Amino acid sequence: MKIGVVADTQDNYAGFKQLLDRFLVGGVQWLFHCGGLGSVRMVELLKPWQFYIVAGQHEPNRYVIETALR
């Protein structure tokens, strides 16, 4: 089983999408995001994945992100 680990994407939508595409091609099955997601629009990229996410210290919209992840 391959696991992808990432942190501090900080709302870099294009960069995060590119990384996830590489993970997919590489056979990654699980994704761990260790803080610094950025904004709620990043949640869209996580939908196809089985993932764990940790809230970062610089996410003022944490509640909105948590709601979108449900």
C-alpha cells in the first residue's frame, strides 16, 4: 500500500492538484494532509481520496473546511 503525505499546501490549488495527479499515477491509495490546507476550495480536490487531515494553525476558516469535509 502506498501512502501520500503532504502539508502546507496553503490554498495552492494548481500545485496541490498536480501533486495529487502524481500520487494517483504513482499508485497512492491513502492521503495524509498534515496541516496548512488553506481554504475550503481545496476540499474539492480531496473528494476522490481516502484521507486524513489535520487542521493547521493558519486556517481562520477551519469551521467552514470541517463542514465541507463532512
